[in-house]
Amino acid sequence: MDDKYETIKLSYTIHKYSSYSASYVPENIMVNKPSDQLSRWFTDSSTSSQFIVLRLKGPSIVETIKFGKYTKPHVSDLKKFQILGGTDENNLSLLLSSGLNKDSAPETFRLRHKTQEGLFLPVTYIKIVPLQSWGPAYNYTIWYVELHGKNHRELIAKTMETINLNLEIMWGAGCEALVQEYIDMMNNT
């Protein structure tokens, strides 16, 4: 089923963010301008509560995330970060914990997009959580983000149907606790 659907570049909008500094607005990450020092999201704090949430046009299977960079290494680049995702912005699962190299080469990371059972894990929201910059106690910068995956209507419908069917079967069997356990498992596998 995986090969039947082509992997494409996925469109997104900026849904939420923790902060930004001066003209370094979150929307800057939607355009890849590696030689423009102003074309980035720059937080106004180095606290661990910084984040940016991207919203896809609809549920999608997000397979990779690409981070663009400035033409030379920058002290505010993300040394460590986490990526979370889900269809409910208040119930997100960890998709990746990683970090960027201290260089100017764009980097692509494979995201967890299937459960342990091999079922696709659809997401509508992608949350990027900066954890550490390359400079000590420095605010965070993201220059560019590109998402790739599958959002074909037939695939997403089948995926959502399978998830909902599993929940209905458990609910109908009087297993409300199992339904919650299943939801937690889908979000944490």
C-alpha cells in the first residue's frame, strides 16, 4: 500500500508559535532563502517553552521534514529539537528527537509515520520544539521547513477508517479503558 501513493511536498500554514523577535516572524520558515539573514523565525527567548506549530491542509502521512539553513553555521541553529504530531493539536505524539549539524547543508529527517502494528499515523499538526541552540543560552532559529509525505484522499480515508473501526469495535465491546489505551498507543508508538 505504501508504494501505491506518491510522496509529495505537503503544504502547511503557521498555526501557533510561542514568540518571535522583531521581524523574524514564523512565516519566514515557509520560504527558502539561505542567503537572506532576515529570512528565519527567531524566538525572543531561549527558554524550553518555545515552539512552532504547523497545520497541514488536512490529515496527512508526514514521512520527512527538511530544515534549510543559512549559508554559514549560526549560533542560534537548533542543536537539539523534538518534532511532535497528531490530528488533535492537544494530543500530539513524539515523531522525532534529533538535532541539526553545525554547518550550512540542509538536513532531512525521517519522521515516525507508522505505528508498531504497521498502520499509518496521520497528522494534521506538526509541532517543532527547540531544546538547545549551538550557542550557549542563545535564542532559537529555524530558517526553512519543508514537509514530505502522502495526503492522497483514498489513503487518508482508509487510514482514518481503520483507526475509527478499531475504536468502535473496542467501544462496542464495552472496553472504554481499552479505547483510551488504544488512543494512547496510537499517539505514542
